[in-house]
Amino acid sequence: MRILMVTDAWRPQVNGVVHTLERLSETLKSFDVETDFLTPNIFRTLPLPTYPDIRLALTTPGRVARLIEARNADHIHIVTEGPLGMMARRYCRKAGRPFTTSYHTRFPEYLSARLPIPEAWTYRWLRDFHNSGQGTLVATQSLADDLAARGFTKLSPWTRGVDTDHFRPNKKKDLGLERPIFLCVGRVAIEKNLTAFLDLDLPGSKVVVGEGPELARLKARYPDAHFLGHRPNDELAEIYASVDVFVFPSRTDTFGNVIIEALASGTPVAAYPVTGPIDIVGDGVGGAVSNDLREAALAALDVDRAEARQRAMRYSWKACAEMFLETVGEALGTQRKMTPPFVVRERSGGKADAQTRTSIP
């Protein structure tokens, strides 16, 4: 099978979407599936307002349609809802081709954090976008619950994976910082809610790894914190294993690949009880969640590091690829779905509500 991935997120961006696509593509080779990518890299681009690191493709629906036709793929998966995603959806609907989508980003919350646009408006548009396909892949049950309550349909489980050979506890080294050490890894941007972490009254040291539009401002505002910028993957694995607690302050992520990277390194996680963290460590195994982030961070100091590592072992790229292929096969009418789907029922108010019954950990 040959699958075309249409995505507005691609290198040089460094984020969970790009990382997931790269690892998925690599893993699909073992299933005799070839992946091709239609990305902004082949077009002239324009920087996203307020976020210049993200480049948006400048092209036309006609050119995108011709490029899709030339790729001659068996299936089209639309990864993002940006310009390329919208034009690919337009092509599929016009040509009568089945397609699947995935929901990676809480775009309504990200947008409202920057502009006075009601979240309900953006969710209405996103619902129409995704519901027009044959299936929407989502990473967690809590996200499926939320989207189903907003009228999204045909939601399918799609877990994430982590390289447990690369991220390991035995890569621990001395960082030369006062302990305990609390770490946060990710884009340094407003939607990541880093100030919630940096404002905490915690003992020891705070470390931030990552780059983004808020970096200079936060470095000036929090001179006692250690901002390490972007770190190579080998060094990042050492940092994960060398700290005491990984703090995940975001309230808007849909999963959080960095969470399972920290867990694989044997580092407990502290977070708010929101989508992503609550699905991964909400039962108290491998971390602590609380609406009081300081309380969660201090509680995580007592979490068994071996249990944190064991929790990460539940997430594999093979399972990620298998779920993806099941949804593609179902969309093409060539495969019966084996993974238990998100079950949706009708509430008294008429809105759909997803129930907790899925194979996602």
C-alpha cells in the first residue's frame, strides 16, 4: 500500500506532530506500506502570524490537486487543518476519494490565546472538516470524549509510541544543578503554559529545554531558571534520565509525546488532570496529577521510578502503526476494524458522548 500524508507541519519544525509522522513512516515499512508526504517544503511559504517558526504554504487548490494525482497513492491521510489540509480535503471531496484525518492540536484554544476568536466558532469549523472524512484518529480517550460531546463522529483510537531503547534510566549523569531538579521540555510558546511551571515555589532547580517565540521573554522574566534551548536527541535522553521530576504544565495538548519520553527515562511526571496526562498517569502510576501543579510536582518526587519506566513500556510505535492501518483499511473497505472503537451514545440533550471503552492505554 502507498499512503500520501498531507501535512502543514513538517521539518524544520520540531514538535509532536512531526515526530509522530516520522516514526510512523519508519514503522510502516515493516508492514510493507510506503508513505509519501505533501508538505510546505515544496512551496513558497508565509510565516504564521504571531508564530513565525511555523510556515504556511502559498499555493492553489489546482496545484495541490495535480500533485496529489501525480503521487498516485492508494489512500490519502490529511494530518493537519492548515492550507494544505484544506486543499487536500477539497480535492478528495470533489474527486470522490475516501480520506482520513487526525486531530493533533487543540487549535481553538491556541487561536483564542492569541486572538479574540470564540472557541465555539473554531470547533464548528473543525467539526465540519473532520466529519467529512471516513475517520478521525485521536490519541486518547479523554480527547475522544471531548470531541464527541462537540459533535465529532467516526473517532478512532491512535496511540503514540516511544523509543524505550533510546530513552532509558541508565543514561543518568550529573547535571551540576541543585536537587531536586524539575524539568519541562517542549516549545516555548504561550499555549504551553510555561509560566505555570516557572511560577511554582519549588526547592532545587528548574530546567526548560526547547525553543520558541516566548524564549527571550521568559529568560528575562525568570533569571533563576535554566533555559537550555534545543538539545540534540542523545543529550535530551541524558537530561530526561538525570532529573527528579518532569513537569508538564500544558492544559491544551492532545497527548504529550514528551510525557512518555520522560517516563521511559524513569522520570516521574507531574501535570494537571487534563487530556494527555490524565490518560497516561491519571491513575497515579508513573506520576501525579492535580489542579495544584506544585502539589503534583512535590508528590511526583515520591513516585517509584521503576513504575514510571514500566508505564512507558505500554506505548509502542508498532501499536501506533497497527491502529493507523486499521482505520485506513476500514476507510477503504478492505479491513474489518479489530481495535475496539470509541463508543458513542446519545445524551439527553442530543449531543454525542464518547464512553470509556477502547484499547488505548
